[in-house]
Amino acid sequence: MKNFVVIGSPIKHSLSPYLHNYVYNSASINAKYAKKEVSINELSNVIELIRSENLDGINITIPYKEVILKYLDEVSPQANLIGSVNVVYMKNNLLFGNNTDWYGFKETIIKNNISINDKEIIVLGAGGTSKAILFALKILGAKRINLFNRTFTKAKNMQDEIITAYEYTDSEQIIKSNSIIINTTSVGMLKNDIPINSSLISKNQILIDVIYSPLLTPFLKAGIEKGAQIINGLDMFIFQALESIDLWFGETYSNKVNFKQIKTNLERKLC
């Protein structure tokens, strides 16, 4: 039996074990999946478990998607461009890092029929998940992305011909009444917080939150109140997990499971 785990801090909220084990059972995969709270000083121990084959792979969540890079022998071209890794496994006797977050977000946009052409796109946050989403947006054809982060210098370092960094104090001038606003931060996960002033939210916007627990963050609730279209993080969560499984096993198990059924079960779990 193969063994997998998701690591992060905090990790208590994660439904990755439920999702992965559900897929394993549905597709008759001989594997099990758990979650583990890990401090930054324990990362090397987890890496050693993979090298020694006591673990077959890991998913990485907040706050280690960038720091994990220094422990790896090789990364995929996508992960290298993104600068963030959320899935690790042994490949050709090397500790290999990949990124499925960008794929999960891309598929979410496609599944929900969101057109980003000629839209004012706002991305909140400049961490590992944000980097993957920025990459996906470019793949999807975004021509201009406005990036906000509380630490402005971090966002500024990510500027290029498409991405422009701003301070949160600039939000009133930059966020438009028809913007697509994407929250990549953890704001709203554990506390009743919202990443931007609710007065900037309006009915012609599309609000996307990468958080899936809770299903409705304060950010998305504000969107509902204003009549905006909202998308929570559940689709992205499922898509990135299925892609991780395909990478680990080298087969397209994602085609052997019912996406709608998985999502319905997760929604029930979260309600």
C-alpha cells in the first residue's frame, strides 16, 4: 500500500485526506492519505521519509509551497516558472517537485465558463498559491493583472509586462465595478475577516476565493449580498488533487471518478 500525506500549518481544516481516500476507494487504488501539522524545522524530516520510501509522496499547503523548493533535486518546468510547489514525489531516483495548483485554477475557470478576455483582473496575495494562479491566468490569456499584497515589495518583485503591483491603499482607484477579484490569501479561513473593503464589491464583479473551508468566506458572503457571481475554492481543490493523483500513479485516474459526486460529498462534509 502506498502512503501519502499533506503537510502545512495550520492543517486541521484540510479535507485532503477525505478527498484522496474517497478517490482511492472509488478507483480501487491501494493507497491511503493523511494530514500532518509540520513546523518549518520538521520539513527536512518529512523529506527524508520520502527519500527512504516510507512516504510515497506529499502535498504541500500554506505556508511551505515556496520554502520546500530548497529541499528538492528537480522541479517541473511549470513549477520552476511559478516558483512554487504543492506536490512532491520520487521520479527517476530524484526528489521531484511539481505544481498542480495552476492546473486546478485553470480548470476551475474553464468549468465555470469565466471569460477573462479584456477583464480587469485583481489578485489578492503574493504567496505560493498566488504565483500558481498568476501563471494560470497568463496561460488563459490574461493581458493585465493587478496584484495586491500587504507586503508591497513582495508583490513588486513579481511585476512583469502583465502584472502590476499595488498597495492595498490603492484599491479604491484600481478595483472596478466589473473586476474579477481573486483572493489567494488565507484571510477568511479561520476568522471573520475580509481581504478588501466590502464597499469595493459590486454586482457586476466575479469573486473567486481559493478557500474551500468554509465554503462561504466573508469575502464571498459580501459578494452574495451585492449580487456578484461567486466561486469558492472547492473546484480548484478537487482538480489539483486529481492531478496530483495522476502524477503519483502515472495514470489518468481522474477520468475514472465522478467529479460532481466528489464535489457533492465534500459540500455535505463542509455544511
